[in-house]
Amino acid sequence: MKLKEKTATIFTYPWDLHDEGVENALDFISGKAEFNSISLALSYHIATYFLPHNPRRKIYYGDHGALYFQPQSELYANTCLIPQTSPVVHGEDYITHIQEAASERNVEFCAWIVYFYNHYLARKFPQCAKVDAFDNPYLALLCPSNPDVRAYAVALTHDIVSNYRPQAVNLESLSFRHFDYGFLNAKVLVEMTPLQRFLMGLCFCPHCLERADQAGMDGAQFKRQVAGYLEENLKHNPLPEEMIPVSDETLDTLFGGELRKFLEVRTEIALSLFKEIVAIVRSYGDVKIQMGMPKSRSGDVTGLPASEINSLLDRTFDSPPYDVYQIAGFVREKRSNLPEKVEFLPLLQPDYLKSESETAAIIQAYHAGGCDGIAFYNYGLARKQHLEWLGSILAQS
């Protein structure tokens, strides 16, 4: 199959399309740029955006975590979490306008949903936030073991899929996250070992401790062990031998094997919710599940083991190396680790594209590696020149 006949999805934000004019933007995306799918943010986290071709604003200071549609409030009756709608949303058809325009152009509509990376909700409802071993709430992240957080994920999924009927759904941050995920203007000026970062990233909120107790652990005692270990070890500059990645042996044996038990609890928490959300999406028909390629073999960081998650996906993506000579091998390796039914899309960004000839070499390497299409991040963050290069190359490939 020719590359231009495969999936070519472009991530985008709704304000970029509305600022430019939805029809004009989608004419360009599906025409000159040759994309047949848009992955559109409907729930998103904080960021500051430089928008080189946006006719209304070159800099946009985003919300701390918001929806880009008007939610059905009755769907959120089982959770204390009340999401905010971004002030950029004007009218009830803000997303519907984009959806309908995409359909008219035979462009797949993929709903891009960010779940638990949300500064607004974590700060507004700190009882739902992740908590470290020192009882510090992480005011950027919600904890998936919290019943209100789980109910929020269910409600948000129903809200988006039932109302906008996407052909695909992109799931993001539907899991635990690592230590400094979501830090704003981070001030971490000392070296930390991988193990210190790993332990600082664990959640010890009351719900995580309760789940640990139910699994036969003493959650409070384990929390004290982790806090004591960190309190002592964070005092000293790391030795070179401490800077190696965390090994399976360490995870299995640290704290007398209690760490591994705790990680197994986290995996059950995260994986059960992920499967529930996938089931909800699929209950609305033939909707593809899309997600960034899982990194963890054992689910230690996110709670989502790659082997099980990959079997639930229809499409996944990952960023290739910058060296064009390594790309084909990268694609082959990633493709080989996936079930045959799962599409693998190398994720291209504007900073990869230095010239039209270099862009052509990258796309040729993608194709040589056996990719199932391409993903591009992001429409508003790129120059239109980048997308014109891509469109010209895809049209010929």
C-alpha cells in the first residue's frame, strides 16, 4: 500500500482551526497537506503555545486544564470533579462545526482526550490529587485509584464519544505518571538518581494505601519505609554507580519485596480503569483506540504494562530518532513489538523538518521501515511551509 493511502493524522487544537476559519484550515489540512485524519484536543492540559501561522494570535497562554466543549453536567453526577470549559469555546457547536467540516472532507475525526494531567482539577479538588510519601499533593495530577477520579474518566469518555461520535479516540494520561510530570517552570537543581525519581513518583494517597491494605500489605508502613529511604538518600550527592536505570532486581527486592507488591497493586488499579474506558469507547461502535506507544514492559511507572495495553490498541505512535539513517530500523523495531492489527505511526514534529529534501528523506525512511502511516504534531505549532513539504511528498509516495 502506498504511504498516501495509509493513516496520516495531524494533532491540532480547536482554537487554531477556529482562528483560521474551520473550513479554510481543513481545506489546507486535507488538501495541500494531504492528511486524512485530525486528532483534535477536546480535553487538554496547560501549555503556552507559539503559533507561527495563526492569524489571530502568535502566543496563546492556555488554560490550566479545560474542556473545549460544553459538558453534559448530568453525566458527572457520580464525581465531585467539575471540569471547567475553556473561555475560547463560543457556542454549543464549537466542536460540532469542526466535526461536520471534517466529515464533509472525508477526514477522520479523532477525539484527543487528556484525562489526569490537569492542574485546574488537581488544585480545585486536592483530595483527588496524587500524594507522595511525604504527604505532598501533586497539584498537576489526579490519582486513578480515587473513586471520584475514576468516575470522572468514565463520565468524560461517555460525554465525548456519545455527543461527537468520533471515528477514533486518542487516550492520554489515563494512568499514573512519573515524578516531575506537569512541573511548571521546574526548579530541580540537584542530581537525583533514577531510583529517587521513581520513588518520589509513587502515589500514597488514602485510596492507594487502602488498595495496598486490601492486597495484604501494610500500606502506611510501606509509605513510612519509602519516606525514610528518601529522607536519608536525598541528603547526599549521588555516586556514579547510583545513576544507572532502576533494574527489575531492585524493584523485586527493595523494602523486602514490598515495592514489587505495591507496583502490582498500581498495575491492577490503572489497567482495570484503562480497560473500562476502552470498553466504553467500543460500546459506541467501531471506534479506533489510539495512544502514544507504552514505554513500560512491566507497567512500573504508569501502571500500564505495554504487553497488555498494546493488545487493546488499534493505533499507536512514537517519536523516531533525529538521525535519518536510524529511522527505518526504529520503525521496524517498533512495528515488530506490536500485534499485527495495531497500526504504528512515526510521530513527526516541525523541528525535524529543515528542508523539503530532508523531509522527503525522512518520509522515505518511514516507508522503508514499514510504517502504517504517519502522525504529525502539531498543526498550529508548525509553519505552513512544513505542511506543504509534507503534502507534496505524501502526494507522490
